Amino acid sequence: MNARHNEGAQSERRTVKVSKYLSKHLRHQPERIGLSLDAAGWVEIDTLLAAAAAHGFPITREELDHVVAANDKQRFAIEGTRIRASQGHTIDVDLGLPPATPPPYLYHGTVARNLDAIRSTGLRPMNRHDVHLSADRETATRVGARRGRPIVLSVDAGAMHRDGHVFHISANGVWLTQAVPPRYLRFPEPH
């Protein structure tokens, strides 16, 4: 039982490691391992696996498929013989997502230390192409919790859309928009 538990824990650590490696090279730094993504962020899977192996991080096709299928956030998409990150790029890509009508409210998870800046300038994409928003509070809470005690902001997406702001939805259900001005944000009451 203990050996099986250790094997499972090792497998989970490897899955996380592969996922982070893919994120780094499909979202941020493909050139570090000699990859060239196309304009929409796609790369041939065989090219990715060969580049990873050549740079000291061999990944099997089975590991890749497992990471793509098992990732709870569906960070990666496979189409035929190609793979790409679903969103979150800091490099210049056009995901080709059509404009979409958002639900009346979307949510953004953050932490207390960011609130003053958000109250002043709203939500900005920072080093990404777009601001990432969640369709539900639970997801936004998990996102905020990655940086500390989460605070969930409500975004009046319906009003933003009526006022001409454009929204897109990624393949994995993340809502994207260029920025959220402060007037569309609802902050939780301090306790």
C-alpha cells in the first residue's frame, strides 16, 4: 500500500512538472527550447516532444496526453497533430476566438495587496494579453488562493458588453477581455 501511495505521489509530481514545463514553453518562452509557434500558438506535437528531449526534459506522448486530459483547468488543446496553450500567453499569439456575449456577471480572484491598484486603475492584463475572468465564484476563489487569502471581485460584464467592451471565451471556459475599468467592479464588503 505504501509503495503504491509513493508511486501515485511521484506520478502526480511528474504530471505537475510536465504541465508547468508545457505552460512555460507554450505560453511564455518557446524559443528557450527552439520552438516556433504559429500565429495562433500551435506547434506540431512531434516537434515539441523532440525539442523537450533535446533540452534535457524528455516527455513521452502518453505523458503529454495525460497532462492534456487530466489538467483540471484544461490549459492545453490538441487539434490533430498540433498542441497549444488555451490562454495565458505572454508572447504574441492570436487565438482566433470570436467575440462572445458574457453572462451578466463574471468574477476575478485576487488578494488584498492588489486592491488599492485595482480600485484605482481596474483590472489590467499585466504581462498577459487579456484579463482573465471566471464564470463562477468558486473558480475565481481558487485562482485568488494561488497568491494568498482570496478576495473575489464581481465584474458587471453585462454593462461592459452593452458599453462596447469585447469579450472572448477560451476553449477551457476562461473569459477574456482587454481590461476592466474600475466602474464595472464590485468589491466585497470588508469584514
